[in-house]
Amino acid sequence: MSAPRDPAGRLAEKVALVTGGASGIGAATCRLFAREEAVVILADVQAEAGEAVAEEIRRAGGRAEFHRLDVAREADWAETMPALLVRHGRLDVLVNNAGRAGPPARPLVERTELDDWEAIMAVNAVGVLLGMKHVIPAMRRGGAGSIVNVVSIYALVGSPSATPYHASKGAARALTRSAAVQYAREGIRVNGVYPGYVETAMTRDQHARPGVRAARIAETPLGRLGQPEEIASGILYLASDDASFVTGAELVIDGGMTAR
């Protein structure tokens, strides 16, 4: 007979920072982490929406606070991290979730504008680097930590569009694997979650374009789009001690799309 499960949450007493936590996958992750008894630090540039999610979590009995953070600005990280450590004394989990989609009007490499490239890389690649750079020292002092980078199946496959987005997510994939190797001996695990086509605020405009939603469903063997909560469940696994022997992993949650 198996031992009874510990009634404490899977993230009990852990302090978790989730970027892009005001909506979509980030908000779903914050809600799930709070239910699993984490202290949730919700970071985003959308202050009103972020405060609303944090308040919703508190009303439900969880612990959450909002911090305005632009992941692409190192000055924001340099200001936020010391404040969090003064308040909480530690940081156990980082979810690099903040992301930016590409403009659909210029899909091809030859039509890619450098301004679009730099704006998307700043959030999706530089933001991941800065997040890891600024939390790893705190995790080292705590003796362990878990970093989950939300990447994308577009780091694994090509498409007829979104050139800067593909490149930025490819960079995030490489950063994840590199950091996993660099910090494993210090007890800091670094893993990636690779969502497929998901219904979020970021994809709403894309899915509203004629034929896009239907085409994405047709590409997905399970025959539907994913929900943010389904991605959050994978993030929770990698963040928790259930994944204590997992680092450098690529958890694809895509309804079978990349298995085709």
C-alpha cells in the first residue's frame, strides 16, 4: 500500500515569482501555485490586471502580491529582487512566462523589420536571461531552486509566419538547456515548458483572423486548442519537488501537434 499523500500543498512555504502573471498562462499559474500554498509574487507590466489577479488570489485565501516589472529592463530586475528578498528572505521558484507575439503582417524572413525583431527578442529572450541572472544568486544562497521557462512549440517547429517569435523562442530553449547544465551541481533545476496552440489574451487576435483558429485545431490531434490551466499544471510539476530529478527537460504540452 502506498504512503498517504502529505496534505500540505506541493509548493507549501515556497516563494514563487511568475512573470507575465496578469493574464493567460501566467495568471493560471499564479492561481494554481497559490492553491498549492506558495507565496506568489505576480510580476507584469499590466498593473491593473496584475493587481486584480493578486486580489482574487487573496480573497480565495491564498498569498499573493503584485510587482510591476518589465522583464526586458535590467533596472527593473535590479530593483525588484532586493525588495523581494527583504520582504520574504528567499526565492524558491521562478517562472519566466512573460512573452510577446510577433506581428502577423510581415511573416517572412525577408520582410522582417529589425524593430519588430528587437522588440520581441527583448521580452522573449532577453527577459528570460535577465530573470535567471537575477534570481540565481538568491537561489544559490537558499541552496536550491527551480526555474521554469515557458518556451513554445515554435522553438521546435517552423511555420509560414512569426519569424522573430520563432527565433526568440529558440533562444529561450538554448538558454534553458545551458543554464540547466551550469547550475545543476548547485541544486538549481532549469526546465522548459513548450505550449502548443492555447486560448489566451495573446492569441485572441490571431485566432480571430479568418481560418486561423480552425487551421490550428486541424493541426492538433486532440482536436481542440489548449487552455491556460493545462499548461499551468505542467509548470507546477516542474516547479515542485515532484520533479526533483528533472533538469534540462522539455515538457511539450501541445495536444499532439509536434507528434505529427
